[in-house]
Amino acid sequence: MKVKISSIHFKTDQKLDDFIQDKVGKLNSLFEGIISSEVTLRLDNNDKQENKIAEIRLRVPGNDLFAKKQCKTFEEAIDNSVEALRPQIKRYKAKLKG
């Protein structure tokens, strides 16, 4: 599965890129029909500590699965987004089986 990583108004380091590839890549073990994934990282312009936003969009046949989380770190936001996608993938697989 191809993972496209975009960061808005900043550059990610290799360590964060590797972390994202690893976490999002593990979703492929739940469902091998994932065509591609897009991860968008951005900073929210507010005074809160939790200003890191991660959005993950998985392209699957006939649909897109999406999760967006805001946390203190990008790693935490990615973890939470991946965890939010797990039940979506399971529901999608159950729907395919009919």
C-alpha cells in the first residue's frame, strides 16, 4: 500500500515519516484491499497544547475511510487516528461479505 504524507507549512523529519509508514502500513494487515492512504499533518493556530492535527484517508474499492485527531504530538494523533480507522475497516469488511 502506498502512503502519501503531506505536511502543511512545515517539513516532517525522517523519524516521523518512518513512524507514519509503520503505523499506517499495519492497517494493510487488517484489509489487503486498501488501495492507498493519504496522511495530512498540520498545526492548528490556537493557544492549546493539543494543536497537532493528523488526518488519515484510506482509499478502498468504492469508498474512502477517514479519521482526524488532534493531540499534543503528531505521534499521538497518528496513533489515535489509526485506532479510529480499525473499526471502520472491520465494518467495511463485514459489509463486503454481506
